[in-house]
Amino acid sequence: MKKSKYPVTRVKNSEPDLNSPDWVIWAAWADRVTFEEIKKKTGKSENEVIKIMRRSLKKNSFKLWRKRVKNKSIKHQKKFKVERKEIRRKIKKSDYII
């Protein structure tokens, strides 16, 4: 077998097909996919995603996911933008070593 000059990136949980019902579950678990992006791509609101996750996950897995989503500002685009502004405000140019 001939080796490629490009490295092969192997992902444990690769992204399923967008038309697959598993995509919503995959996107909900992914930290960098916001609820707004899920709504834009599938038309499912945050409440619908929560219902899907509740049905498809075990009880403890669902609890862990909800706890994680509540603590992650990345899942909500509005919260993420506010948090980024606070971080930028705290970091000053004088903090960098030149």
C-alpha cells in the first residue's frame, strides 16, 4: 500500500451525515457546535435537542451532558461572545513579553 504525503487524521467519533438523526446527538456532544448552529442546520431548537438527548441517552449520561452544557459557555453563542470580551478586557498588551 502506497503511503500518502498527507497525514491521516483519525477521529474517535467522526461526524455523521447531516441527514442522519445521529448528527444532532453528535453535534450536541461536540463542544464547538453551538445550539444556534444546530438550529441553522437542522431546524431543531435547543429544547428539541434536549428532548432528543433525553430520549437517546442513558439517564446518567444525560445528567452529565446537561451539567456539561450548563457550565460550557461555548454551547450558547451569546454567552460565548460575552465571555470572550471579558477575557480580552482582562488581558492587556503590556502582559505580553515582547
